[in-house]
Amino acid sequence: MEVFTSVKSLRQFLDQQVLQQKTIGLVPTMGALHEGHISLIDAAKRDNDIVICSVFVNPTQFNNPEDLAKYPRTLAEDSIMLETAGCSAVFAPSVEEMYPEQPVLKINFGELETVMEGASRPGHFNGVGIVVSKLFNIVKPHRAYFGQKDLQQVSVVSQLVTDLAFGLELIICPTVREEDGLAMSSRNRRLNAEERAIAPHIYRILAAAGEDLRGGKKVYEVIAWAKGQFENIKEFTLDYFEVINIKSLLSVEHIGPPGSNAICVATFLGPVRLIDNIIF
Ligand code: AMP
């Protein structure tokens, strides 16, 4: 498995593959890989001849400098995991390679970015939109793989593909969890032992809220109960807990048919901000 750090060398490799009519799957990541990422690689391997995994901690999508500075960077371990998983090549550019010039383009996703992550992290989806567009233009994949764990990112990227006619297929993969229910995340590495022991409450509360909604409880009652649960555990500082329509991402007062709603949560656990969601 080759690790490319320049656009030029990656393109030379990919041009050869295209000449041989190979199909290309792209898995964009920020590294510090875990089984969740590997599930995307597995899906990409099933559908494509060649799988490219990008590993790039994209500074333009961080609105919090401390979060960017402390984001785990583990390229050596990541490369071993990717090679074992059967990934064809890694694209791990430097910041200067990705951004020879600071981009001036601003992408506005309208209502999609006024809620949840967009509201809490100003500029985040502009940064995501720019880096994902660059990766799509550099790699020119037939398919690109994203995780449901970042539900709002999926909506934003899907809008990008439609509005800018990227001509690729988006494949959305389910959230991979630890045995105790905690959604796998690179940021879990930053939790201390005490925080890690508390972290599974996030999914416990999500799952219980989902059950209650399915059982007919009112949305506002379930939200109040869930917020109370987070307040009871002092290590949590809840950012949002919302029941939304999966298409518009807007909050709903009543739930729709199966598959049309999600419960989304973002909370600080100590200094670490974690997100999770379930679709129901
Ligand atoms: P990240 O490196 O956190 O930017 O994530 C890269 C990709 O992996 C994104 O599409 C994420 O949604 C996806 N991902 C992250 N965590 C998980 C998980 N636990 N299960 C499935 N996909 C995930």
C-alpha cells in the first residue's frame, strides 16, 4: 500500500488505474483510525477496484484552536490498519499541500447549517465543504463513503454533490459502536478513564429516548427527560439534544413514519466534545 503526500504523485498513480478502467472508492478521514473508519474501507472494497483513504486533519473545519491542536495524529498506526484492511493507497497531504493558498470561496449550506453542528461550530461546514470538494476533484472517485455518525455532514455533502454535479455516488455507512454502545470516535482517545466509563451514557440516553418516542411518548417530554439525564451527570455539559426530520434537519414536534426522524446529541464530556445520533 502506497502513502502519497503530494497531489501530483497521487494523480500519477490514479491516472494509471483509470487507464486500466478501475473503479475508485474514496474514504475521507482525519486519521486516528478505528473500526468505524475501517467499516467504510470494507464497504469501499466491496464496491470498487481501488480504495483511497485520505488522512488529513483539516484546519479550516475547526472553529476551536484547542480542538485542532489536540486532535490525535497517528499516521504510522493508521497506515498499518489501512494496509491490513486492504486499502489500496493513502493520501496524507500536509496543510501546505492541500492549501497552497488560503481558499477565499465560502460555501453557504443555507438552513442545513443553521442548526446543531452548524450553529455550535460557525464555519465548520464551510471548511468541510471546501476540503471534501477538493478531495473529490483530486481523487475523482466513482463512490465516496461517509458515516452516519456525522449525520449533518452527510446532508451537507449530499447537497454539495447535487448542487455541484460531482457525478459520484455517496454511500452512507452505519455507526460502529464499542461493546458498551459508545460510538467509536477519534476523540474518544482524549477521554480519561473516568470520562470513558461515563461516555456510554450518551448512547444509553439516546436509545432510551428512541424507545420512548417509538412507544408514543411526546417529543417535548422525551427531550426534557433526556436533558435531565445529562444534567444529572456532572461531567457532561450538553450542547444540544434534538429530535429532527432527517431531510430538513429541523426540530420536529411530532415524529413521522419509520426512518424519517433522528435524535441527535452533542455534549462535552470533560474537555472533549462528542456527537452521536440514532435514526428511527
Ligand atoms: P473523521 O475521521 O472523524 O472525520 O471520520 C471520517 C469518516 O468516518 C466520516 O465519514 C465519519 O462519519 C466516519 N466515522 C467516524 N466514526 C464512525 C463510526 N463510529 N462508525 C462509522 N463511521 C464513522
